[in-house]
Amino acid sequence: MDSCDPRTRAYKNGKTFDECRVIARDLCLVLSRKVDQSGSVTWDDILEASGHDELVYKLALKYLRQDGYDIGDWKAPRVTKPTA
């Protein structure tokens, strides 16, 4: 029986989901430093930093939110420092 294994499915450029997670985690470290220095980062900057890879982009936003950053919404598409 053939079935899809989500751990080995290739996404953009042949990367697996686990590889995309590692890339997004590394990207979050860079982006969090940038947010801490400048106060905010736009969603467009995150998309560009992720190489226009939708999965990495979405995971990066998810991880930033988990780290306590305000990821904004469609009215204010930017990531800002966490509020106290």
C-alpha cells in the first residue's frame, strides 16, 4: 500500500518539512535580533529573508509568535518587540 509520509515529502527546492523547520528556526534568531535593534520587521522583509519559501515564512512567523513577539495582522503587517 502506497501512502504519503509527511516526514519525507519534498517541499520547495526538494527540502523536507524538518529541513524547513531548521531553516525557519535559524531565520528566527536573525529576525529577533533585527526586531530588537530596529523595533520592528515587516512581513515583506521576512518573506524576502525566507527566500520566498512560503513554508519557511509561515514557520518563521509561528516561531516568532511562540517566542513572545507580536506578529501583527493584515492591518499592521509587522513583527514588533514583545510588550511587558
